[in-house]
Amino acid sequence: MGRAGAGYVGRRTESTSGARFTAGALTVPWRGGAYEHAMRSFDGERPMKAMLDGPPAIRGGRPAFPEGLPLARPSVPDPEGVAREIRSILESGVLTNGPYVAELERRAAEYFRVRHCVAVSSCTSGLMLVLRAAGLSGDVILPSFTFAATAHSVAWNGLRPAFVDIDPRTLTLSPATASWGTGMRTSAILATHTYGTPCDVEGLAEAAERSGIRLFYDAAHAFGSRHDGRPVGSFGDAEVFSLTPTKPVVAGEGGIIATNDDDLAEACRIGREYAKEPDYDSRFVGLNARMSEFHAAVALASFEGLDQRIAERNRLAELYREALGAIPGISFPEVRSGDLSTYKDFTILVDAEEFGVAASSLAEALTAEGIDVRRYYSPPVHRMRPYRSAGARLPVTDAAAARVVTLPLWVGMTEDHVARVAEAMSRIRGFLGAPVAAP
């Protein structure tokens, strides 16, 4: 796994106007490394080092965040403007599939550089619709290291999830294992841009083409990710995005299907309204997957400043890498050179032997510090009750799932937040695990 900076695309530069941080095509001010701020006072009285001396909170010490540090916070820049738009929607009497939904679809298609975007009620319903509209049968290749909804969308369509292993460096679906897992019954590959990190899209496209099968992406985390400058959203037969509160673009609830396939887009538009024709005769078994005008209005507001927010998320990720990279036993999933991740989640990998504490114990100790964490993705889907009977053997997935801890990352976090998380982790290691070497 990559150490600090491995495969990372952001960079710091110096100029007469001060330090800047660049991610992709965007630049934001660089306000210093996490440890440049680590000794500053965060309560106006005592420096952080003094406040975090002593045992960790799980052993009775003072929590690093007595006020709490949430895992994520939604980004909607103009809530008052959204309230005005919602009032206008109510007055119009058109509450679903109206002009706001149409404008969101237009803006998204322009952003992704695709011919069609179809707004739906959720990413899950979008995945269900895409797989149904594609007319698939048999098996679908997918990772187990993903959110359960990826597999649920396959199973809900009467298809068999065929789990294969991931790339140990990026934690995204491996083209080699996807090819190996493809058989006579396989009709599609469904890959996930894990944490917003773009998959090996060329490798997966080659694997799908060799087998003559469809290629789809669960892009729930990846609204704003880029591969070699090209927006995620324009790869494969279709990509499906999430607009829930933890995502880069927020609608409250919602999803967007992006595709250049005219027939697939038409089927998804019909399918989100029960697949019914004007005479009420259904073309196929569809869903109620419409997006409301209210959700579209929130998403349009959240669209503003998206690229700047992603640049800021990359800056915060770099601060984390700088602050945590020197701690033994901590490493990071890689982002390929030339790619841009949204860092929907900032996940670290914990080597229990080197760090001295297992990932599960570290997560428990960080929670006691007031730090909201998750373990994305533990358990992996093939270990969940609905899918255990498949008997998948995925050693890389199992190893990664045993090591993951997802830390808070959201626009509005400060260098002091990152430094306090890092200091809390060092304190946990010092008291619960291996001794911390003197500087």
C-alpha cells in the first residue's frame, strides 16, 4: 500500500502570493501542513500537545474532541436560496419530474460530457434500472469491497452477483480478476469507483470487450472525479451517481444515470415511471424512481463550487497524509498518477502488527476521542448474510477489510482538526500499542 503521497495528484507550489495547492485543474490556497498547526492553541488557552498528554480517552483521558468531530457534513452553499426555490416549486404545483429535474439533467450531462443524464430517486434505484434496461441475464462480475447496494441492485434483478477480488493498491476492481471470473453465464461487469478513486477504466473496458459483455460503474462516490482529465461519468455503458448527504453533490436523496447509449437512456427514463407507456401499458417491470423537484433544486445549489470543494478535499487529504504518514503501521490506498479522486471517504489502512492496535480497536478508541469514524468496507459484501452462501474466496478483499478505518473529511475542516486526529492516533498507539519513537 502507498505511503504518504504515493500515486497522489495534488501538489504544493510557492509563489510571491504565497503557497498554493493544486488538484486537477483547480488551485486553492495552501494554509500550511497539519503539524505546522499542531502546537497552536485550539481552545484559546492551552496548546494541543499539553491537552493531549496523558492516556487516551478510552483509558479515561481527555477526549481530543469533547465537542465531537463528525465524519461528514453536506455541502449546500446557499440554503436561503434553496428555500426560495422550494417555495417557488410549491407555488408552481409541479413537484416531480419538472423543470428543475430537467435542468439538473442538463447540467450533469454537460459536466460529465455525455449525451444523456437521467435523474432518479437514488443511486440504488439507478443501478437497478440500468441493469434492468440492459436486458441482462446470468452473472454480473462485481467487487465485494463496496457498499451493499451495488450487490443488491444485481440481486433485485434476479441476476447472480459473481464477486471477484480487488487491486491491493487502489482497492478498486481488478481487471485481471474480472477477466478471470468471467464465464459463459456472465453478462456484465459492475465496478465501483471506491472512495471516489477512478477504476482502471481502460483495463476493465478491455476485459469487457474481450468477453463481449456490458460494463457499468457504480459511481456513487465519484461526482467530480477525473481520469487523465476526463470526467468520471463518461466511461463504460453507463455510470450511476449518488446525491445523498455525504456525497460531493447533495440532493438530500437522489441519483443520476450518465450514459451515451441512446436506447439505454430512453429505457431508464421510462423505467423510472413504472416503465409505463402513455396508454398505461408497461413496457417492462419498472420502478417508481422519480426525483422530486425539491431534491433537484437542492442538487443544483450544491453543484455550485463543486470543483473548488473537490480541490479542498484533496488538500485536506494531503494534510492527513502528511500528518499520518510518519506513524508506523499507517498507509493509504493509492490514486493512480493523473487521476483525481473526490475523496468522498478518506480511509487509512492499519497494519495491526506494526501499529500495535488492530483497525477495529483503533476505530473504537477514536470514537471515544469524539471522532466519528467508519470502517468502509468491513464486512465486505461477500461476508454479509445475504451473500455468504456464494462461498467467494477473496483474500485481498478480506485483508483490506480487516485493516480499514475511515476518518472525518469535509469542507470546513481545519488544519487543527487534522492535527488533533493525528495526535489522538499517536497517543492511542503509544498507550495501547507499540511505543512511539522519540523524535
